[in-house]
Amino acid sequence: MRPDAATLPGLSLEDLSRILGSATRARSARRWLYAARPLPASLPPAIHGVARAAWSKLLESAPMPEWRLVQRSRSADGTVKYALDLRGALVETVLIPGRGRSTVCVSSQAGCTRSCRFCATATLGFARNLDAGEIVLQYALARAEAPASAPARNVVFMGMGEPLDNLDQVLRAVELLTDEAEPRLSASHITVSTSGVLPGIRRFLREGRGQLALSLNATTDEQRAKLVPHNATWPIAALLGALREDQRRGSGRRCFIEYVMWDGLNDTEEDARRLVSLLEGLPAHVNLIPHNPFPGSGLRPSPPDAVRRFQRQLAAAGIRCLVREPRGRDIAAACGQLAGLVAGASGTVA
């Protein structure tokens, strides 16, 4: 398949209607895709609700993306990590079951274009961007395996890659996930996370649907530049300024701030005071994330007491602040750990 070829998960309802000859058939095709258990590697010769002649056109022009499950790992807490081969590119996807609904963490790139010190994906280098169909496919795969009691209703772009360095395809994927046909996810249940790519932040906030999460992780530019090299180009004040511009436009978006915590690096009382000052006037929701170690990072997670103290300081200042408990740490599926299966993929399904 050509890298730019159309695939069923990457087609808008309008494009699908044109190929199949009607919107009713297009909706039937979408229902089939998101009801398939398990998700097939290729399209069947026919499906219910679509005439064979029309379906044949789809088989020729927009098949499934080329994908293969390399490995599946299940954590003791129910988290599932998938290693997928997408046209030779290895990526990871995570299904996180919760109370009443599950979250799917999708990758937007194979590897990453950024070099954040605290993220294992940065050790892989960059292979290529994923197209929208390949991003949506990850959701469809995980959705098919989500518990019946916790359907997959949330999507977070927090897997491998910097989403805003592949913004055209990310925007398209979000539109596909939230349009009027299946899966019809709520835009408020989709979150795109960024390490701080300012041009992409501004464009996403103007054009995109869904929420934006800024991985801030520091309260001074000196601190942050040691963790996120591109902070030298787009410093903290500029990043938070873009969020304030969005608020002035009346978007109504919540401001999600991701703050990974390291022992003695960014977890002091002074850091908490600075963070309160930085977020003044923003309707911020801060997620505190104890660092998830991986070999060679050289960073230590903050002790639980330090995390709780930091949380209390922010809460006392009126900032909504939650501690994100690690999920899937035993299978290297926690935040910042995605690289293990890809680096050692054996070609067998676990």
C-alpha cells in the first residue's frame, strides 16, 4: 500500500459516502468497523447493510491500513499495551480500563522528533509520522478489547511522538473520532498532549477540537531547558501566553498542565509557589505525575510525601490538582515509558 493511500479508518463520512454511494451505507461501514471483535487485519468480502457492488469499490480504494500485532502485554492492574507494526513502523498503544469507561493512549509518530530527557521514546529516534487512519486504527483495536463494563470513551494523544509535529494528521484523526458517525466520541473526552511546540499549540487551539495538555514539568526556563531542549526556542511564558490567548477568545477549554515530578529537581515548596504564580488567572487543572523510571534516564521520582506536599500547596492556592497514579508500570506502559516492547519486539504475539 502506498504511504498516502486512503484507508477505511482514515476516511471522513463524506468521503466514505462518496465511495459507497450513500450516507446510509457509510454509516453502516463505520458501525461495522467499530463493532468488529476482534479488529480484522483486512476487510471481509461483504458486510451487512452495504451492497456488494458498493463494498467492492471500498475494497479496491480504501482497505484497512497495513497492521500487525507484534506483542500484547497485560498489567496486573488491567492495563494492556500493544506493540503494532504499521507498514514497518513499530508503535505502541495502551488501553487503560477505568471505572465505567476506558482510556486509549495512542501514538502519533513512530519514535519522536523531540529529545525530552525524561521520556523513553526519545531514545528510539524518529522513524516517521503516522497518518490519521493509522492513529484511528489504534483506537479501534483497543476499543475492540475494552471491557464491556468500561467501553473506550476517552482518547489521549500521549503515546509515542510529539502530536503537534504531526498536526495535520492529528487534527484529522480527532475529527474522525468526533464526527456524527461511529465512534462519535465527545471532543471533551479527547486530549492532545504536547511537550511545548508553540506554533502547533497556537494552531491547535484555533483549529482543533478537544482538550490540550501542556507538559510543563518545571517552573523556570533554566530547569525546563535541561529536561526539554526546545524550551530554549519556546520558553514557559510564551507557552502559557498561548493558553491565555485561547481563554481570551472564549474557547471554554480547560487548561491541563502535566507536571512530572523528580526528587530534588522540581518538587520543592519554592517550585510549588512559582507554579501557582505562573498559572495565575488560568482555569488550570494540574496533573502531578511521579516520574516513571526507565534504564539510563538518571532521574529519580519524587518521594510520595513530597508529591502530597506539593499537591496540598497548589490546592491551598485554589488550583485543582490531582496525582496521576501510574498504570501499567510493570509492563512499561506508564507515562514516559513507551519504548520497551518496540525496542525488543520479537515478532510473536503474547
